[in-house]
Amino acid sequence: MVKVWTSSFRRQHEGILEEVAGILGILEFEAIRDNSYTIRKKITKLAGIVKIHLVLEDNSLYPVLANIDSGILKETAAQFMDEMGDISKSFTEYLEKWSTVSSIKSETNIFVSETQTILSFLKQRITRENEIFYKLIDKYYSK
């Protein structure tokens, strides 16, 4: 039953990673000026998908895990939730800084560097959630 529950979050992760790959695929310095509108559009789409994912986690995943009798799962959930606050803050700051095509074009080197960094953090987080957190949830509920 719960594997179905985590599978929906895993599918959302796949969608996020597809968007990340699409951005990284056109994130070349020379092409930024020609593709800045497309890149900005892709970042906006990614931000929307991430926001929905976080709302679903905050409203349906973490509240359930806060009330279970497994110390390790409860601790892991708290750790992941705390970490996400920092990542979410950094992602929001990134989105605000690069909210326009003109900002992307005016500081292309910095934009590329910061985009690679934030997307790397996002990919790492998703990998950790899939390989550690969701596996722990599946194991707990498959008893």
C-alpha cells in the first residue's frame, strides 16, 4: 500500500529531474543569449513542479511520519524536512535573482554557475530522498 504512496513522490522526482536535464541541456554560455527566454521559461516550469511537490510532501507525507512509532523514520523525516527548508530558501533566492531574461543575459557567467549549483543540490536531494528516505518509508510500512 505505501509503496504506491511513495511511488507518486518518486514519479514527481522523475518529472523534476527531466526538467533539470532539459535546463542543463541548453545551459551553454554561448547559447544563453539566444536561449535565455527558453531557459527562463523552463526554470519557471521547474519551480512550479518543485513547489507542488513540496506542498504535497508538507501536507501529506511529513504529518503522517511525525506521528509514527519508528524513531529512526521519525528522525529521518525531521532531518529531511529541516534540510529542505535550507534548500527551499536557496532555490527561492535563486528564482528571485534570475527572474528576468535581462538578468540572465546581463550576468551570464554567474547565472550559469549558480544554475549548475542549485540544480546539482536539487538532484542530490532527490537522489537522497529516493535512496534513503523513501526506502525507509517503504520498509517501515511493508512490515
